[in-house]
Amino acid sequence: MLTSDSSSEFFSVPESSGNGGRAYRELIHSSGGGFCELYRVNRMGRFRVLKCLKAEFRGNPVYEGLLRKEFETGFSLDLPNICQYYSMDSTEELGNCLE
């Protein structure tokens, strides 16, 4: 469990957004051979992870469909060791994202 003064290699506690209180966003993983990226964002004081398509795949109907299918499957899961998706949203910078 992370506390305010601890971190892990994958998730670290950010020191400051450094952007005047605006939304914080940090790339935390980009798949080597895949088509997705993970971003950590601050939404209303809570950190969330967004999964989105890499820039070169955004807007491609095949990859957008795969992301939609992943959301539909992940949203319906309710298992103790698998992360559940809460929403599929679109941002101007990242396109469609799973949260």
C-alpha cells in the first residue's frame, strides 16, 4: 500500500504538478509492440490511470474498435484480482481513453 511518503517503481507519488493547479498527466507506460499507452492523471484530487491508443493508432477504426471491445469486457468484470474499467472518455490530447 502506498502512503504519502512511499512509492513503487511503477507508481510514484508526484511531488507537484508544476503547472499552476491544472490537470496533472504523466505517461507511465508505452507498450513496445502494442498500440496502447498508460497515463496517470489527477482528476478532482484523485489519481487515476487512463489507457489510450498511441498517437499513430488514434482515429483508426480497427484500433478504436479494439479499445471499445476491451472497455465493454473490462467494464462487465467484477473479479478481485482484475482491474475494472469505470468509463470510456475522450480527451482532446489523448483521444478515446479507458479509465
